[in-house]
Amino acid sequence: MMRGLLLCCCLLAAGLSCRATDTLSIQQCKIRALEQHPAQARKALAASAAALQLRNLESNRLPRVALNAVGSWQSDVFRLPIDNPLFAVPVIPRDQYKVTAEVSERIWDGGADRFLRRQYALDQQIAAAQADVEAHQVLQIVTELYGGILLLQETTAILEAARADLQRRREQMQALVQQGVALPTAADQAQIQVLQTEQQLSAVQADQAALRNVLALWLGRADSDFYLRLPDLSPAGGPAPPRPEYRLFDLQQQKTELNREMLILRRMPRLEAFAQGGFGRPNPFNFFETGLQPFAMIGLRAAWTPFQWGNTGRDRQLLELQSRQTDIQKAVFDRGLSAARLRDQGAAEKFRGLLANDDAQIALQESIVQRAEAQVQQGVLTAAEYLTQLRLLTQARITRTTHLIQAWQAAELATY
């Protein structure tokens, strides 16, 4: 009764442990890795910067207030060359002071704010595209880690099945030894095979744990207690999704076009209204009022630079060079991407072509093992020769699994 209760508790604990282990697909891993990439934080920063810049543009519509104060001493001042007997001519002081407050409001800015809005929005999109480009590189890393862990995961299952089979064979050998049918060497050789398989299994599990820790880091997980789902290993169909680099190239070209339009703003006039008032000693508008006197002025102010002395033309040539450089970068990237995809597609086809041969080898090796087992029981074949054939069968299964996962991984990388 007590043993039954303990067995139920163990099974319940095992079931809960299995439920606690997450089963992840390659798509879940890629989405999680993209979300956890540090470059994603740059999108939020770029959006915040654009919002602040737009608020600054909104404030340009409000009147601007400037306060100024000037105190000076000059070596000479204006004076009349003759004396007037009718009235005393005031002496302008050499130490002069002026405090002013000016309020100005822009009437026409030549369309600068409209272009700046487009520029800030485009800069935000470029920053987001650059973040996507950096984050996209993690997809290849995650795929390679996923494939490596998946291979070790499946290899572990094969080795565990082989170990269980060897342990069964060892028990059979020990029974034959006890019956006097076989020599003790046969049981020892079976035990050696069990130990070698356990050693190989321990190495595979250690490598798997290391790769799991790395993948967990990219996924932003605090633990590596997850199980990777075997993906659909059929050939991927349909066109590959567009790379984020192409969007970045397009946005860079848009930025160049916008800068060409911005060159026109240099030749547009600016117009603003202003009002100025303050106190001065002497009055800056009437030097004969030598005391501290108030003054005021209102008016319109215009600014226009019709001549750029060839700067606009040279800047336009620089922008044309930048556009050509972007086209060259896009062409270089496109050629490299095409070459990488052809390489991965070729590798996928190669590994798929090996699977039929692997299946034939496994079928033949299974037949050899079955005949060898009967020959051992008949005393025609030694236990060592039988164990060698059993080891070859295990290796053939591992080789097929390796080719299968390599074919999937190459096909997956060809879509990036």
C-alpha cells in the first residue's frame, strides 16, 4: 500500500514537472528574441525625441520675448561744434546704459516648420529601421542555436534508447554467462558499451545545457527549462519576407530627397513683427535726453539671402553623391544576400538528398543487427561483433537526424 502511494506521488510530480516545462517553437523563439533585443529600446527613444521636437515646433508659433541690458563707456560722444546763446546744449554722457524688452512674432518662415515636421518624422522612421536591422541579425543566431539544441535533443533521445537496449543486451549476456553458454568477456564488453554510451550521452547533455543557457539569454528568460518543438521539416515554400535593410535604404533615399527640398528654404524670405521698449541713458532715439528715459519702437523685420555664392549647387551635388552611395550599398547588400540564400538553399538540397541514403543505410543496418542477434544466440557470431553492429546502427540514426535538422536549418536561414 505504501509503495503504491509513493508511486502515485512520483508520477504526479513527474506530470507537474512536464507541464512546468515550456514547449517552444522556432516562431515563438524568433518573436521573443526580437522583442527582447536591446535595439528595440531605440524605437521608444526615437519616438520620444520626435515628440519633443514637434513640441518645440509648436512653440515657434508663440511670441518670443527677449530681455537685453547694455552698459558701456565710450571715448567720445556727439556734440554741436558751436555754442547756442538761446539755450544750453545738453552734454551727452560717455557712460551709457540701456535696458530693453523685445517681443517678436513670426509671420512667415518660408515653410521651414513644414519641412522640419517631415524631417523629424523621417528621422524617427530611420531610427526604427536601424533598430530593426540590428534586431534582425538575432534571427540567424536563434535559428542556429535552435538547430543545435534540437540536434542535441534528438541525439539524446537516440542515445537514451540505445543505452536502454544495451542494458537489456547486457542482462541477456549475464544470463547466458550464468548458464555457462557465454564467456564473462561478453558481459564485460556489453558493460563497456553501456559505459561508453553513457559517457557520450553525458557530453551531449552538457553541450545541450550550454546552448540552452545561451538561447535563454537571447530570449530574456531567467531559466533554460524548456523543450524545443520539432518544426515542420518539409521544404519551405513561398517568397522570403522582405529584409528590414531594404526599408532602411528607401528611407535614406527619402531623407536625401527631403534635403534637396530643404535647399530651397535657404532662398525663401522670413518676415516677423516686433515691438521693443525699455529705458536708456541717454535715450537711444534722442541723444539730447541725457537722463534715464523710456523709449519704444514697433515694426516689421524681413530677412532674405538671395545669393549663396554657389553653395546651393555644391550641396545639391553632395546630396547626389549620397544618393549614389546608398544605391551602391543597396546593390552590395542585395548581391551578398542573394549569394547567402543560394548557398543555404544549396546546402538544404544537399542534406535532403542524403536522407534517402541514410534511410537505406538504417534499413540495412537494422537487418544486420537482427541477423547478428540470431547468430550470437547460435554461437556463430561473437558478442563483440554484435555490439559493433549495434553501435553502427545508433550512429546511422544519429547521422540521419543530423542531416534532417541541417536541411531544415539551411532552408530556414535561406528565408532570412
